Amino acid sequence: MEPIMCPFCGGTNLFQEDDYSLELDNEFWTIHHWECMDCAQSFDKIEVLPASNAFEEINESTIH
């Protein structure tokens, strides 16, 4: 899910940098990196899913 504005300045000119994912303590974390082109601040948005559900979703997307 894309952020609607920068948490620092409220700007909407956002650039998504590379994401990365990891599995930690039975959870699947995806960290989305964003940079505001208005104020040059960077921030992260983190999604946390149970590892079993994330694994099933990945398998379903590769099968279809």
C-alpha cells in the first residue's frame, strides 16, 4: 500500500526506493523505502504478515 503523503512535510511527491523482505520469528516482514522529493527525507513503511500466510500467497501467485 502506497503512502498518501510524507510524514515529515506532508508533500505528495514520493519516490519508492528498493524494498526488501525477511522472515523473523514466524513473521514475514516487507520494508518499503520511500523518499520525499519535496523535503528529501526518507521513511519506511513496514508490512508484517504471519509467515505461513505469506508463504501460501507466494505459492498461489507462482502457480497461477
